[in-house]
Amino acid sequence: MKLDRTAGLTLGLTFGIPLTLALLNQTTDVSAALHVPTYVIALAGKYLCFAMLALAVDLVWGFAGILSLGHAAFFALGGYAMGMYLMRQIGSRGVYGNAMLPDFMVFLGWKELPWYWHGFEWFPFAMFMALLVPGLLAMGFGWLAFRSRVTGVYLSIITQALTYALLLAFFRNDMGFGGNNGMTDFKDILGFPVQADGTRSALLVISAAFLCAQYLVARSIVRSRFGKVLIAVRDTESRTRFLGYRPEAYKLVVWTLSAVMAGIGGALYVPQVGIINPSEFAPANSIEAVIWVAVGGRGTLTGAILGAVIVNFGKTWFTGALPNLWLYALGALFIFVTLFLPNGVMGLFAARAKKPAPELEAAE
Amino acid sequence: MAFNEPTFSRRGLARLGAAAATIAALGAVKSAAAQGTSGTIKVGILHSLSGTMAISETTLRDVMLMLIEQQNAKGGLLGKKLEAVVVDPASNWPLFAEKARQLISVDKCAATFGCWTSVSRKSVLPVFEELNSILFYPVQYEGQECSRNVFYTGAAPNQQAIPAVDYLWNESKVKRWVLAGTDYVYPRTTNQILEAYLISKGVAKEDILTNYTPFGHSDWQNIVAEIKKFGSAGKKTAVVSTINGDANVPFYKELGNQGIKATDIPVVAFSVGEEELAGIDTKPLVGHLAAWNYFQSEDNADNKKFIAAWKAFTKNPKRTTNDPMEAHVIGFNMWVKAVEAAGTTASDAVIDALIGTAVPNLTGGYSAMMPNHHITKPVLIGEIQADGQFNTVSRTAGLVVAQEWSPYVADTKDLIGDWRSPLKCGAFNVKTGACTAGKKA
Amino acid sequence: MRRFFAILLLAALALAPGPSKADQADDAFAALASTSFDSVRGGVEQLSASGHPRAAAVIGALQSGKLYFRPDRALFIKQDDGGYLHALTAAAIADPGTVKPVRVNNGIRNAIDAALGAMRLFSPDTATRLTAAEAVFHAAEAGALPALNKAIAKESDPSVRLRMEQARAAAILSSADSGEADRIQAVSVLRTRADIDARGFLASLSGQPPAVADAIAVAITAIDRKAQLWSVAQSVYYGLSLGSVLLLAAAGLAITFGVMGVINMAHGEMVMIGAYTTFAVQQFMRAHTPGMYGASLLFAVPLAFMVSGTVGIVIERTLIRWLYGRPLETLLATWGLSLVLQQGVRTIFGANNKDVDTPSWMSGATQLGGLTLTWNRMYIILFSAIVLAALMAALRYTSLGLRMRAVTQNRRMAAAMGIRTPWIDALTFGLGSGVAGMAGVALSQIDNVSPNLGQSYIIDSFMVVVFGGVGNLWGTTLGALTLGITNKFLEPVAGAVMAKIVVLVLLILFIQRRPRGMFPLKGRAAES
């Protein structure tokens, strides 16, 4: 596959920076000038996982015109699958020393593990579920929605209803997913302690690798014939249909893929932040993911990654530096970007670009 | 709408570089400001200033700022000034963990005061344990936890719930109980403990009604009607409410409107304090109860001084005080005393010195830090008055020691926490002699 | 038991010569001057039994928290002007020295209610007699029988008499020496009362003769069956009330989102601004025009409309107008705006909840057959109906409404006809925001007034508009009511959380069947 300069830079930076950070964290001494503290490693890992979510949103919103206000649901489901694995890994090291049941189940007086928890102690199974559950949910939901031609705001609102329903469901303690507290206090992943600097650095590099892979997959999709039909669907769905394509099939495929990508992000997110709970389903999170894409530049893939990192870096920085004013700063950033950077941060560069991108030719 | 994939141009890259440099420069200024004064001891304040929990937590940030200011006016600590580091975890649980890590490893805070709700504490707990720092948690909670790095200055269930039930049982001869709560861990555990306790007192199962609602539930019409119906079985009925902050206002409004008076069906709440009442029209609520370890109406010199200082600090003569604020006052004073005793702010020394530290509380006595990292407290039952204050109708004779592991939960009834040498264990099973969790070498 | 003794004492004293009665009153006054709840409670009971001329005034003062005592056990009543009266002699006292209020708990409140009820049965005011009869019913004490008999004989108002007879029935059933026939008669009186209080009282009786116990069991079953029948109607009412709240929250959105197509994520904040306007109006009126305080909400409604409407117009002129034709960008910008507005309110008013009073005419409930209708919810149903009607009339019959419809249907044609479309856009957005502000006034009566108020309604509002069909006010109305009623019928079966989940899932499935909501727009506009 031939890479243009944007793709090359994106891949290089997305993989290079985290790798450098991880190496500096691992190889230098704490007192060294170039030492990267673990705090930064944890943050960078979190940003990359958010970037995966943003990439997933951009794939459906930027190229298929499906504005999902519920994508964080797929992210959270992937996270829960990983959380369940990590929970089972605690084994008898929990507070109650129960080898079978996670602490919160002992706590609520559960006697045996619910059926849907079985198998999650096995890493490959848990990871398979992290892909399968978001994928299946997206497929079922998409099949219903696209088949009946639910589009535009109607689709956006029912995706929001979906994530809101899941939020309420996971809040219920009777569901067996830890209720409001969710899952936390993880011990180790594949035998490595999750708290250790080495594990954190490794997770960061793995996240970067996955993000790059997802970027490549997304990029090859949107540049393929399939992608061109998608863009046609985005721009005028009915005309595409008259030309003999079946937009719902195209949408369903990309929608499901996007959900799986978000699920991977979620699965990598959980060991790095150390907690998964229902607030990840909050509709506000999904809206934020859309905003990352918009800030970076919709329909550019690179922009999604950039947007997720910029907004979340802003959030980290503002909440520490300006605890009383950060919402003003963040709100103003969103307003500023929409008014003055309609194509996001990437639009800044596009204006200077010498030649139009291949996608543009395809779209026209 | 056509969106195009742009390519980076060199000039664009230069711009990006300039922007990044500006941000980095700003960041450098900030961190220089944060670390510039080496002669200070930093105290982290980890309370949400935005999002759903800001309603409760903003006050705690303010009270911490006041305490630090007062301490500095007294000459600081160990000859150094204290410096508050305020961050906003924005009611977002992963952000709590991130901010905790920042406070400990970037800002190098000696101790952190913060969190409200168990989920925020559970989120930061691994961080405090990993980086071996100190957290003071000021809110009543469900117990079942005993970390070496956390000091629980709020009430455990036996320091709040059980005395309240006893009061209703003895005073109002209540025989039928509604346990209404928000669906999360604190109400679930508290109700589980209360149910076991009531049954042990001979209450029949059908005389207990348990009801859970989601966070921020705002339409209480049929639940209140159900309570009313449950109360019409001819036995004196009371509601034990573990309903979380936000949902209380609509709940009490509905109670008032459906004409449930405190004299008919009293409601005793564990999460409604002066601060919450300041946001409600209290006239229809007169006589409903709350159980806490502190009320603003406590009549003693320490409390009066504190209230006066608080009103002056906030420049608001109507500002109320409440129980979690008192918990922070106790926790902060204990920390100051322990640091002075240890002569250092190093975590291990302070953690050891904290156990056994006793400081005056605001209810006219002393509270002591026990080996289980919980403090001793008096339990007060108050009735709501028309002015939004509580009228204390009952108080325990002495101080109550926290039971961090509930004796009413089968799996924890044999556990104790004791962080003194030589035991040093958060969950020691007295039957088997094994330390199941929280052992620190 | 204590109360029973007090009653025996009353009976005994009624026969005893005068002086001991006076002694008893002195004892009672001494008992009131205490910090012990038991002593105060005994004092109230003794005092009411003593028939002392100052008894009603003193117990009334205790009820309203105006009774004070001195360490030497002298009692004083605090006046509204800050002065004191001697409780026994009613003589004004300039400076009583250090006094403490007599504190009251629920047990004492019960005793006060019973005592005042018995004393006020003969009040010249009908409403007072009615509440007195109700208080005596709740106290259900045999000692009240003579007074009740006398009061019933004198009573001319049929509804008060009915209450008194019910109170007498309760007293008869509580008395140790009533005959069986009287008891059965009393049970049937309470059976016709048939409300939850009557059921509770009947169920609490024990130790009745077998025939009476049978009658009680039958009566309870009858009351329960009746309640069962009414419960459907009650659920409809709950649903209507929830639906009207949803409708109010969504009505403004139906304009800005439904008619103009602007995805306004700051809609909830317009509601919040309305609620804070209510708070500000109440604060202002409390300070400056306390006489008109009861009408504060009537002033708040137009003011909230204007404040939120103005904010809306400002937002439209500065922000939204640059984003027409880019609906998703408006989502982004208005989301940012909502963050700013929330934090702004937090900075100005503080993060805490604000106390918005419910005026007395909106408090409490009324009974209609077996239905309990709470006044605040009744007014909100009414208010939402008025708002909806006014909104429809404005769109249909005013020239502004005509122009609004023209612009939303065909912007270029409308412009060609000489309509200043930008100005109409601003006014339409202002109208939607203003309606949201009015919703805030209503919500301040049932929910928290906090910076997060808007957030909790925004999702529901969008669902209602989409469910009903974008661009159709009738659809929004029907959507809100359907969601409200479905929710309230599911709640008793599934619990509050599951009910909400089920409603959401049903909504998702419904949209699959009707991808454009219940009332889809027809024609060209529907495609865009």
C-alpha cells in the first residue's frame, strides 16, 4: 500500500511518540532530565484509546454520514469485557478471598458466578467477546435501523437512546456488572501486574500499534471501491440507491466494523485507567467523541486522532491549571472551532495543501 | 457536504509546531508556578467542581481552603507554609484516578483530601496504594473496606444507620419499615445490614419494603403512593432513606404534597444534611429525621467558632455547615497533629503516627483515629426544623467505634482491620488467622 | 399508655372540684418548661385536659415554635415583633431574661395535634373545624367522644359533620367501653370513608369482639378493592403529569429543533435559566414585596420567558446564524455553549441547589373519589396545556407565526416575499428558548434548581420530539403523553429503572417501524 505524506506522518507520530515515551520511561532513571514519568505514560495511553473511539466515529460519521451519539456504548462494552477478564484474574486476592466470585458479588450476597461470566478468566475468550459483543449489538441495531431507513437525527437520537438504556441497565446492581461502582482494583493482566511501569509502557505501545492498525484498516476501506460507495451514500443516499447499490448493506458493514474498533479501544482503555463503570455509557461521552472528531476535522481519519488528543490534553491541562474556569475554556474551544475552523484543525492544513486528496477526487 | 482529506503542508506543520510550543510554554509557566516554592508543604484537594457531584463537593473544597489558610495563619506546619493544590475531577471517575496520580506524582502532595461517593474512592484507591500516599475520605459510606492509605473520617454504617433505626424503634414504636434508596453500593449495603438487623429484632419479612431508584430520579409519584399504601397496614411505619443527594428534593416535595407528615410516616435520611436542606423549602418537612455525626445546630464553643469562621471565609452569613465538612476538619487536624508528631510528611511515618491521634470534634468531644483507619464518632438523630436546621432529638451516650467490616454480612463477620504493628492488615480473619487483603510488607 | 392516663385524669378531674384543676394547669405549665421531650408531651396532654383558658394559646405557640422558657420554669410566648408575653397571664414582658425555646419532636407534635383538634372543634371557622375533626380522627382517642358528640349536634356544615362522625367512629372503636353494635356501626362509617387513612386505622385495631373483627376484615377488603379500581385512574394521572413535564421540557425544543432544525444541546440550559429566574424573582419579592410573595410564580413565568428568550436571541445572532445548513456543527457549538452556561450559573449562584418555594396554593393534594391529585402537578398539567395552546395559536394566528412558518417551509420564497428571514430566525429561536424558560419555572416546583437541571431533561426532550415526529407540535404532545403514561404503567410492574429501560427499547423499536416518528412531515421537507 502506498502511503502519502499525511498517512506517513500520522503513522509515524502515532507510533513514534508513544514508543519514545515508553522507552524513555523504561530506560532512563527517575532523576534523569529526559525521564518520562509514569503519569505521562498513563495519560498518553488513555488518549490513544480515546483516539480509537474517535477514529471509529469518524469512519461512520465522516464517510458514511451516520452521526452516532451512542458510540461510547461500544467502547464501554469492550471495556467491560476486559474488565471482566481482569476481575477474574484477581482470583482469591480480593478482599474476601473468594477465588470464584468478584468482590462486589460476594458483597451483595451472590452465591455463584452468573452464566455470562464464565469463560472470561480465559484471555483469548475475553478479547473475542470484546470484539463480538459490540459487533453483534451494532449489527443487530444497524440491521434494524438501516433496513427501515432510519436516518439523520432520528438515527442519532436512537443511538443515544441505546447508550442511555445501557447506562441505566449497567447501573443496576442486579445485572451483575458491579452497578455504579463498576469494576476496579485490578491486579494483573496476562500475569503482569497492571500497576507496574513496565506493563503500563507495554500497554501504551500496544495501544499505539492497535491505533495504527485501525488507522490503516480505516484508510484502506475509505480509499477502496467500497469506500467510494460509502461516500456516495453519505452525500446522497437516495441517488446511490437509484444507481442500484444497497446503501443499508454498506452502512451495516462499516457500522459494525466501527463498533468493533471502538470495542478494542475500550478493552485497552480499562487496564490503563484502572476502572470501568457505567458512566462510560453516559450520552455526554458519546457526544464528546463526536466533538473530538469535529475539532480534528471530520472525514479525515488523521483529524480524529488529532482531535481526540488535543481535546483530552486540553481537559487534563485545564482541570489541573484552571479548575474553576476550565469549562469556559473547553466550551469556548468548541465554539471557536465550529465558527472559525469548520473543517477542524485539519482544515488549517487543507487550505495550504498543494493538491486535493484522492478521496476528494473520488467524492466529486 | 464534502469533506476532503488534507495533506500536511510544510507551512501548516510550522504552524502546528508554533501552537505546540505555545502550549508547552504555558504549561511550563504553570508547572514552574506549582513547583517554584520549595519551602511549602502541598495538600491536594480532589473534589469535583463541575458535573453532578459539584453540588456537594464544592463546599468541601472551600472548607479545605479555609483550614489551610487558618493553619498558615498559625504559622504553617513544620515551619513551612501549606499550599493547597486544587484540581477538578469533574465528577468523572477515571478522571479522579488521573488527577490523584497528578496530585501525588507531579505536584508531590503530602496528603490529599477528597472524593465523595464510593465509586470515586474506589477509582483512586489503587493509585494511592501504588504510590503510597494518604487520602482522607470525609463522607459516610458502606464500609467493607480498610486500606492502609485511606483514612475514613465519615461514618461507617454502624455509626449512622443502626442508631437511627434504634431511635425509631424505641421512640416512635415503628414496626414496619420502608428501605428506600438509590441503586448503588452504599444503599444496597446499608439496607442489607439494616434488613439483617431488623429481622434479628423480630421484624417480619413482609413488614420490610425495599425500593431502589436510579440516580437523579425525579418522578416519585407512585413510589410515594406505594409508601403511603404500605403505611396503611395498621402498624406504625417509617422510611429509612438512603436516597442520594439530587433525588431528595423531588422526593421530599412529593412527600409533602401527598400529605405524608412526619407524625404519620417519619422519614429518616442518611444523605440529607443542612447543605441539601438549604435547597429545599423545609416547611412541609418539619419532623422528618436525619442521622449524622454532626449538626450545625450543635451548641458548643468550638462549633460556634467554626461556623463564624466559615461564614466569614465564604462572606455569606447564610452559609450552612454539614457533617462531611466536620469530617474534613477532624481529618485535617489529625493530619496536622500526626505530621507534627512524626516530624515529617513522609507517608509511612504519618500513617503510623495518625493511629491513636485524637482531636476535638465539633460536637463537644474528641474523635480518635482507630487502628482500622476509621474515627470514633457520636451519633446524632435530628429532626428537620422549619429553618432548615436540625433539632437533635437523640444522641448516643458515648462515641461509637466504626465497624469497617460488617458483622451482618456473612463473608465479613470475622474480619477486622488493624494497621498497627505487628498485625498491619486491612482484613484479618480472626477465625482463620489469615490476612485476606491489604497486607503491606 | 401515658396518653390513656391523661385521659383518665381528665375524666377524673372533670368530676373533681375546681381548685385541683388549677393545680393541674400549674403542673402542666411546669412540665412544659423542660428540655425533656417526655415532660413536654405530658404537659401538653395535661394542659389540654385542664381546660385552662390559656391552654389553646400556649399549645398554639408551642406548635409554631414560639413558646420559650426560663430556667425558673416560667413560660413566655414570643411575639412577631420580638417582644414576649407571659404565657399564663398574657401580660407583655419587656425583657424576660435568658430564655430558651421549648423544643418539640414528633411525639409532641402528635399530642399537640390531638389537643388542638379537640379544642378547635367549636371554632367559628368552617375550615378550622374541618382540620380539627381530621386531627381528632387521626388521634382516635376515646376521651374526645363527649366533645365530638357535642360538636356533631351543633354542626351545620354537612362535610364537617361527616368528618366529625368519622372521628367519632374512630373514637368509639378505640374506646374500651363501646358496645358491639356501636362498633359495627362505626366500622361501616369508616368503610364509607374508604381512604388510605381509614384503612390504616381499621387495620391497626386489635382486641375487638369477633363480630366487629369480621366487619373490619370485610371493610378492609372492600376498601382495598376500591383502591384497586382507582389505581388505574391514578396511574393515568401520574402518567399525564409526567407527560406534561416532558411536554413542557420538549415544547421549546419542538420549535428550535423541530421547526428550525437546529440541534440545540443548550436547550436544557434555557430551562435551567428559567428556573434560576424563578429563584431570583422569589428572592427579590421576598425582600421587596413580601405581600405579593404568593403570586411570585405568576411574575416568574413571563420574566423567565423574556430572560430565556433574550438569551436565545443573543445565541442565535452571535452563534447559530453562522451555522445554518450545518446542523451537526450547531450540535458541537451549542454543546460548548451549554458547558459555558452551566459553569456561568455555577459561578454566579454557586454550585448548591437553590431553594425555590412552592406557594401554598400549589401545595398539598385533593381527593377526587379514590384519586389523589397533587396540586403542583395539577397546575403543571394545566400550565403545559396553556403553553401548548398559546404556542399553537401564536404559530397559527399571528403574523409572526405566519412568517415563521413561511420561513421554515421555504426560506428563499419567503425572502422573496419581503420577509426579513434573519430576523424571523432570531425570533423563532427566541420563542423556543422562551418556552424552555417557562418550563424551567414549572420544573423549579418539582425538581432541583441546580446547574445540572437542564442536563437531566435534554435527552428525554430530544426523544419526545423525535418520537412524536420532528416539526409537529401535536406529535410532540402525543409523544410526551405516551412516554409518560407508558412509563407510569410499567413502573409498578418493573420498577423505576427497568421501566425506563423498557421505554427506551420500545422507543428504539418504534422508530424502526416509523422512521419519521408518529407524525412524519410529508413532502419535500421530509427528505432533507
